[in-house]
Amino acid sequence: MRKYITNFTYSSGSWARMISSPGDRTTAAQQTLESIGGSLECLYWELGTHDGYSIVNLPDTVSAEALIAAMTKTGAFKTMEAHELLTQQQLFATLDLARDAAQVFEAPGQQA
């Protein structure tokens, strides 16, 4: 499983419904994730730039994009994003690949 962080901002309609009838959104999030083979690790609220964040486990990037599409199509969210999180080992592998690529990349206007 891959780990993702999501950030989301609810629509004004969603806030109106939650104010009128508060409820735990954890269950809805968990059920949605389970329907595409994932799971919810944690859910946090910010009430600032974004309304909340979650750490989720999903099989792959296609599943992450499916989650975003399914959630935003409802109109409940103004914005929603998912970004894959890397372990320390994955970061080291990324840096190794970046070092290799940097040796052959030519910036625009530069000649080898």
C-alpha cells in the first residue's frame, strides 16, 4: 500500500449541513476508502487554508485519483488533493535518481 496525504476544503453547503447536523466524518471517509481498497489512518481538521487533512493508504495512484474524482463529483468539496508520501528510503532512492538525471539534463539555452 502507498501512503497519501489529502487536503480538502468543504463547500459552503457542506458546512451548512454539518452545522445543522454535526456528525463524525471519519466513518464516511473510511467507508469510501475501503470501497476502493484503501484505509484511513487519521483525519485532522484545520479550519484555515484547508478544512482538513487525512493520511490514507491506497493501492496506487489510480486509486488516489479515483478517490478525488468520487469525492469532488458530489459537490461537497470546493477543493481536494492527494499527494503520495515517501519514506526515508524512498527519498534516498529519489535523490540517487535525481543525481543521475542532473548529470545529463541541459537547461534551456545551455549547450553541452
